[in-house]
Amino acid sequence: MRPLPGALGVAAAAALWLLLLLLPRTRADEHEHTYQDKEEVVLWMNTVGPYHNRQETYKYFSLPFCVGSKKSISHYHETLGEALQGVELEFSGLDIKFKDDVMPATYCEIDLDKEKRDAFVYAIKNHYWYQMYIDDLPIWGIVGEADENGEDYYLWTYKKLEIGFNGNRIVDVNLTSEGKVKLVPNTKIQMSYSVKWKKSDVKFEDRFDKYLDPSFFQHRIHWFSIFNSFMMVIFLVGLVSMILMRTLRKDYARYSKEEEMDDMIFAVSLIVIIVAMIEDLYTERGSMLSTAIFVYAATSPVNGYFGGSLYARQGGRRWIKQMFIGAFLIPAMVCGTAFFINFIAIYYHASRAIPFGTMVAVCCICFFVILPLNLVGTILGRNLSGQPNFPCRVNAVPRPIPEKKWFMEPAVIVCLGGILPFGSIFIEMYFIFTSFWAYKIYYVYGFMMLVLVILCIVTVCVTIVCTYFLLNAEDYRWQWTSFLSAASTAIYVYMYSFYYYFFKTKMYGLFQTSFYFGYMAVFSTALGIMCGAIGYMGTSAFVRKIYTNVKID
């Protein structure tokens, strides 16, 4: 056992190194986003793909575009989040310097043979757009367009860049596509560009505001949905309190007439959370995904602690199996879906194909960060809070469950339990889906936090009511019923995703369809696990409370 501290030190060093890879970099690709006059400014070419299939993207130079004459750059860094999201930054070859105007100039020439023309024609028919970056600011442009008859096709050959600066920082970038040239085989097409620098009053902290859409996210329907959900919470909490207070008072009187009912049985306090966003994660490529991975890995001890203690209190003996399931259930589900879709992405040569090195990095995080931290949490949970502490005596032999009406069966309760929680969030689901599957940037995290609080309250109230009526029917199978009745919210969310796909989008093709329904299944399952855990914890506290007050000889 002597070498253990050294082994733990190596594991800790490896864990720290892997987690540092996930943290959003304070120094972005463009360093500190400050420039000196005439300093190099890099125009990155990212991806190209059909407009209606946002996730179906390919490398920009998978189309037969030509590259500028400049071959070397001073820097480029790719984070794990960027790699997982299919960011494929490639140097454009254009020579751009800070505050240095460039007059219209040809930077390369395309020798257009039949094969290259067919590639451009296919892209134009499918409404291909491309994305570029300057100083982390995204720029979008269209490849070309067809005439009214759909017989002739034209390529935009001139990129007119207007870059706004405030002091020594870039705060605005605009692209105008001009120079429409007809695609004719066996001709040469000259690609040109120009750069115009202009002084701007936009503050550096506000430079992403132009990409946001307040009229969409702060629409009165959004506010109305929040108000509607809030009223549902008030009604549901009041209904639950009334039913439980009146009914349980009679039950307590039946079991213990001498005991007074001075304290409340169940109370739910709505805490208004004001979230101050310290850092806008949408301004950095891949930072949201990197942060999510980091937070999940860092909170693995919490997962292990509560999972290990609960399993021990329930009398579980195969704790190692429980630990592995707790550590790898969600990562295995996410990675399994991602790797399956990855094979399709590789077949399509899409930029969404995850590189092998990134796969290895994710596996290393699971085995060398999540698993050890989960193990530590599990051991602590079993030893510190794993002793059974039931509020009353538990019979060794389960009692027979009497017959009851069909709507009191656990299967029916499970199916109906997710309706109200889904009803409290389905409007917010539309905004979240639109931000992910369409060209919107989600930034109203205050709305999301408030909806999350409402979802938790509604879920707890619904599962408590379901559990009470189940116990009132002398059916003691409340644990899985409470979990699954709350988790059934995920079924309704996934059903809603079908509606959204067929009626709110114009997606098509095997790759986009598999990507959509695959990751929607992952999202719905994760949401179901979260709701199930919330419902179980609330119901467990309720059951413990009522059995603590009931005295049975």
C-alpha cells in the first residue's frame, strides 16, 4: 500500500492536465483581442453547408475554392469544445493588417473544370452558406445563386469586408458578397477581396449584441409563457398543500389521536433567482460545451457521494457495479450516440466528424478524471451517510398489494406524471430548440433559470401527489414510481421534438435527421434523469416526513 500516494499524485496530475484542456482560454485565438497598427489580423475560413441543415457542415475548402497567397500565420489554438462541435478553422491566405485598408485585389484564381463546376452547382442548388471568423467574430456569406429559371448558376467572387474598430480592438465585421460570375466549364474565375477599416463607437463588451435577437427571445409570448407557468406553480402548490394538509390531518388523527398537528406537512418556497452572467459563454467558440464537460467532471464526487450513500441505505451490496453505472451512464449514452453519428459524419466527410485524438481525450477524461473522483465520492458516501435511517420500522416481508382502480396503477401514474412538468416548459423548449437547430444565439439564461426552478417545483408537487395516492391505496412501490413519473417528462419532450422537426424546420437527409433525433434522444434522456432525480428526492423527503409523524405500534 506504500506506492498509493505516488499513484494518486500521478492520477491527480493527469486529472488536472485534462481538466485544464477543457477550460475556456483567457487567451483566445487572437490573443487578448488587442492589436497594434499594421499588426496581422487573421481571416479564418470555418465551414460550409446547406442553410436548412445547420449541423451538416463541411470544411470550407471541400468546395473547390482557392487559397490566398499568404501561407503562414502566427498562431492557432483549438479547444476540445471546438473539436466536438465541428469547428474546422483553416487559414484563408488573405493578407489583412489592423487599420490598413486593402483596395480591391485578386488573391487567387479558380481553374473551373466540369468537376469543380458540378460541385459549385450542387452547393448553390442546396443553398450552401459558409462561415468565417475575424477576431472570434462570425461572418456568414452565401456561395452563389441561380437565375429565375434554374438553368444558369452564378458564383460570388468578391468579398468586401468592412471592419469596425474602437481603439485597439475590433468590434464589428461586415461582409458584402459581390462580383456575380456565371459558372461556365473550362474557364478561369478570379477571386478578389477588399478591406475597409472604419472607426466605431461600439464597445468591445457589446460587440456580440448585433448577433442577438431580442425581438425573438424577449417576445411577449415568452413572457406570457413564464407567467402561465408561474400561475400553474401557484395553483399546483396550493392544491397540493390543501389536499395533503386536509387528508393527512385525518390520517394522523387515525393513527395518533393524542398528537397535535402543529407543523406543516409540506411547504414549497419559490425562490426568485437573479443570475448575473459573469461571462457570456456564447462569445467564445466551443466554450459552452467545454464548460459543461468540465462541470460534469468536477462534480463527479457529488454524484458518487449521493449515489453511494443512497445505495448503501437501501441495503445494496454490489457497490462497485453501482459506482460504475453512476459514473458512466450518462457519458456512455452521450459518447455512444456521438460515435454512432460520427460514423455517418465520416461517410459524408462532414466537419462534424470527431477526430480520433478528441475521442481519446474524452475517453481519458472518463477513465482518469470522472471515475477516480466518482470512486472517492462513493467511498465517502458509503462510510459517512450509508447507514439505514428509516423513520419507522420496516417489515421484512412485503405486504400483499390490494386491488385498486386502473388509474391508480403505477404504470398509469408514470404515463400521466410528466404532463404537467412538460406543460410548464414546452414554450421554453421551442426557444432552446430554435437556438440550437436554427441560426439563433440563446442568451436569455435568466429565463432558463426561472423555467428550471418552475420545472423543479412542478415536478416535486406532481410526484408527491402521485405518491400519496399510491400509498393511500396501500401500494408501497413508490420509489421507482416517483422517479419514472417525473422522468416521463422526457417522453413528452421527445414527442415534441418530432413535431418541431416536421413542422418548424426544413431539415432533410440521413446525416441531419440522424444527428437531430440522436441528440434529441440524448437531451430528452438527460432531462428525464434530472427530473426523475428531483421527483424522487422531493418524494423521499415527503415520505420520510409523514412516516416520522405517524406512530404505529
